[in-house]
Amino acid sequence: MEIKEISKQAREIWQDEKLSLGQMIVVIGKVFGDICRWERNYAKDSTTHTDDDLKKELGNLIVCSVQFSENLGYDPEDCIRLALGSQEKISKER
């Protein structure tokens, strides 16, 4: 799926709702917490910890990142390029 399609579908789902940066942080924190609980893997959570659940949460990070980038006035592709450049630099510094 192309980034433009992710953006289009997110806009269709959320319409004109735009979150503040603080609200975005809370949403990303919630998704990150879900991933942390998946990794912690307590017995009480075993029924919900499936590969599909983890894929859903990783997808939530992707969709939220695209949507939030645009809500803040940034081009998601520019954000991705900057992140990849940063990761490449960090990788070489190891």
C-alpha cells in the first residue's frame, strides 16, 4: 500500500478530526503500550496476543505516523526519508 493511499483512507476514517501534538503523543503511547504488553506476554493476555494483534499494532503506528505527519503540516515521505537517513547514520556509527 502506498503512503498516499494510507493517508487517503485515514482521512476518510477520521475526516476533519485533527489531534494536538499532546493528543498524538498519548495515542502513540497507547499503541506502544499495547506492543509492550504483547512482549511482556502475561498469561492473562495470552488470548489476545496473536500475530494478527501485533501486526495490527504495528500498522497502527504506521497509519498514525502518516496521519500525524500530515496533521502537523509535514509530508510523510519527507519524514520517512529523514528517519531512514538517521537510521543509516546510526547504523554506521555502531
